[in-house]
Amino acid sequence: MTFSEKMRDLFEHGAAATKDLAIKAGNKAQDLGERGKLMLEIKQLEGQTQKLINQIGLEVYKTFTEKDENVISRDQEEIEKLLTEIAVIKESIDSKEAELNARKNKE
């Protein structure tokens, strides 16, 4: 094998290795981006949950002060509605966390 053949072989293998590395880096960057997006969505959903919990507190306050009632029940229309919304959001959070964990475990 001549020197020029050796150099050509070296460059061909180097180019293939570089291409493979670029593909792997691209896939990793995409995965990290998707994981970051999931984490952001989870935080946003947690923020929505916190707002709904605050609204429940406001409803409890209104029940005691403005409506002058002494008993609060989860069956009260507004409380039930808020609890249902929270449950739906919690399911979404659980789903996104499961997807995030699956992506982390793929590594």
C-alpha cells in the first residue's frame, strides 16, 4: 500500500467516524431538548395546580366569611370543579414524568 493510498484510507475512515459522531451528537442534542421541554411542561402544570389549590383556599374562605356557612364539602360545585381540574392536571404531570423517566433510562 502506497503512502497516498494509506492517506486516502485514513481520510475515508476519519470522515466516516466524524459523520457517525455528528449523527450521535445530533440525536443526543434532540433528546436533551425534548427532555428539557418535558421538564418545562411539568413545571407549568405544577404552577397551574398551585393556582387551582389557591382557588380552593379562596372558595373555603368565601364559604366561611361571605356565605356564612360552617361546613365545607368536596361536593360543593366550585370545590368539586377545582378538584376535578387538579386531578386531570396531576394525571398529565404523571404521564409527562413517566415519559421523562423513560427517556432518562434509555441512556
